Amino acid sequence: MNARIPTRALNTTQVLTEVSGAWDASIVPQLQDYIRVPAKSPMFDADWASHGYIDTVVRNTAAWIEAQKVAGLTLEVVRLEGRTPVLFFEIAATQAASSQTVLMYGHLDKQPEFSGWRNDLGPWTPKIEEGKLYGRGGADDGYAAYAAIAAVQALKTQNTPHPRIVGLIETCEESGSYDLLPYIDALRERMGDVGLVVCLDSGAGNYDQLWLTNSLRGMASGVLKVEILTEGVHSGDASGLVPSSFRIMRQVLDRLEDSATGRLLPASFHCEVPAARLAEARATAAILGEELYRRFPWAHYDCGGSTTFALPTTTDPLQALLNRTWKPTLSVTGAEGFPDLKNAGNVLRPYTAFKLSLRLPPLVDAAVAVQQLKALLEDNAPYQARVTFEGAASATGWNAPETAPWFAQAVDAASTAHFGAPCGHIGQGGTIPLMNMLSLGFPRAQMMVCGVLGPKSNAHGPNEFLHIPYAKKLTAAVAQVISHFPG
């Protein structure tokens, strides 16, 4: 790849001024409307097609993009039979001899409501407070399509040469992107030779600099169910003879996890941390320090006049960072078979079911892990109970490719220009299925994986917010990096 930098450099002050104006005048109001629509991902809304919420946010986003009148832009809502729609746009190159494509990615589907929102907040009721836009999905990931277009428009305003740019905005990401691969196959020729991916669905270590994601964990999820009776029976009559389905569940999970430490027991679920990632983790740990674990809403209680807080698994910043990015972990995210507390009589329940979310290190194959998980949990069930594991969403993680010199220079320059600090590099514990797909399909592409999910933004949980000042600077930084693409 030719390493030259385009001769017409961006005026960084003008870029930030322009994208800030777009955010204030247009993007923030659009995101407020977006937050009001409960466009839950198909995993959480089986009737998504008939409810029409996903179609609504796709239609609204498409209408806004078309209204921006970006020179050279064409847009299409692509629909494959029986699948969630995607929004695909193309912007013709203005950079001479440009042969490669920049791919910009985001998604419009959302996580469900969750409980625990502040009394004056809610998942579908947007509110701006101290520069933060509260509500479900604004930061994860409704803003992405709008920020992408604002970044391109900033290039157009300054007549800055740019390569061909395409955008892929999906609506199935929060369900594991199971619809995405068929769309990538259908659109592969139209995407072209992708040399740079700008994925706006990730996080930030703080709000003081640009952050690039250098790794993502994979995920294996599903429902583990233990059945011992065909119906509930009086606990006084049966306990001691009928084993509790909950106790059997505990025994089965003990095969997977050491409950004292949280360490997953199968060696195949672990991998070695590459030397480059370890070096970056050390640098990031030095920047973020105790904030790596202090940023979470720890439970606390009064203890003899002083406040006592729950403790993290480690207070060593480096180990804290590695634990959430390169260690496999198990979370139980849902349960079935339990009555509400007020209706819980003295009954031995017939079954217990847990929804399991297993986060996998970036280099562990998710499909293999799901099969191993099923065999581990189902084989030789205690008391010959019926134990089943039905896999749900799964996705292999991602490890960033080697950084090209032009890209390293561009992201540092963009971070310094708009934040006054060099670019940081951080692994994320979450999953973006697209990234592994794209790395396999475009192994030479540079990956600008970034986002607005900084400290306390709490995606998927209560009180999710988008940090508007950070989003403005990130948008400007994206424009600057694209202007340096040598494709």
C-alpha cells in the first residue's frame, strides 16, 4: 500500500466546529427520537417484524442520511428474506488513484430495558443532563450511523480528498449478528477491497483521549436446564428424597467454574496473551490505574458508622485489565423455574434453568467452545436428572492485526489534535461479531475500532448514557483518520 498522506490536510479546528454543530443541531435530536423507539434486538423481541420498531429506526436513520445531501452518496435498505434489514450506503472516491474502500460500521438494534433506572430516567425516555444523553441505545449503537455521515460531511466541506467509503449498519448485533454473514456475502462485491474498517461500536478507557480497541472477547451463550420432577411437590414431604434441581445445577456448574475464584476450569477455554497486547495492557494500566475497577457501581452498606464497599477480584490495574479482556468468564444472566418471592411457597420445584453467558478470550474458537460446553454440562448428569444445554448466540473474538505505520501516525495525530493526548489502546470484554468476520475476509485491512462507551456509560444496564462532548471529538477524529488513508 502506498504510504503517502494526501496533500490537502484538514483544518482540525474547523472539523471539530463543524461536527459539533451537526451534533447540536441535528444528531442529538435524532438520537432522542431514536431512544424513544423500543427497537429491541430479535433475541429479546421474537415479534420484531410485526412490531415494526426495527423498521422504524432504519427508516428514520435512512431518511436523515439522505437529507444531508452528501455529494456522491447512494443509500439502500437491503432486505434478505426472513432476516433483519441492513442499511448500506456508498460514497464515491474523490482521492485520485484510490483503489481501496473504507468500511464504516454500526448497528441500530438495542438491548432490552433492564431494571434499576433512576426514577427520573428510563430506557425509552431520553434526557440530557450535564452533557450526557441518557436512554437505551444512544451510545450502543444508535449514534454510529449519524457520526459516520457527519465525519464524511466534514471532509466534503473542506474539499479534502477521500477514498471510496461504504457504510454497513445492521440490526441484529445484540443478538450475536447471526444475520450479518449472509449480508456480507451478498454485499461483498459492492464493499470492494476494504483497506480500513471504522467500527463505531466499542468503548473508551476515559473521556480524555481517543481509544482504539485492540482485542474483543468472544461469546458462547445458551440455556442450561435441570429437570428432576414433572411437577412441583411439597418440600416437607419430598426434600431429602428428591434432590433439588438447584443443587444439581450447582454441581453441574462446578464442572465449568471454580466458584471460589471464578476461574473457568477447561484449559481449552484459555489462551496465552500475545506479547504486543500485553505491552499495550501495561501502558493502559498505567494510564487508567484504579479507575479500571472503581468505575463500577459497587454495592455498599454502613458498617459501624463507616461505609463498606464490595470488592473486585483484583486491585492490580494490569491484572484487572487482563481479567476483563483475555480471561474467560461465566455470568448467569437469567433464570427460570423460580416463582416470585411473594408467591414462593414450600414447594420443591420441578426444574431450574439458567441463561449462561460465557465470555471467551479473543483467540478461542466460539463454535468449538459451544460443543465442548454442551458435552461438559450434559454428560453423566447427577441422579440421572435431565440436563440439557441449548446454545444460543455465539461469536469468536478478535485480535487486532499488526498496525501499519500510516495508521499509527494518523490515530495519534487525530487524538492529539482533538483531545490533547496520544491515542490509547485497550481490549474490550464485549463482543462485536463483525470484527472477526472482517479480519478473515480482509486480512490486510486496518481496524479503527472505537466508540463512546466510556466509564459509567453502562451499556446494556440501567442509566445508559452517551457522552456528547466525547462523541463530537470522536467524530472529528474519525474524519481526520480517513483523510490520512493512503488507499
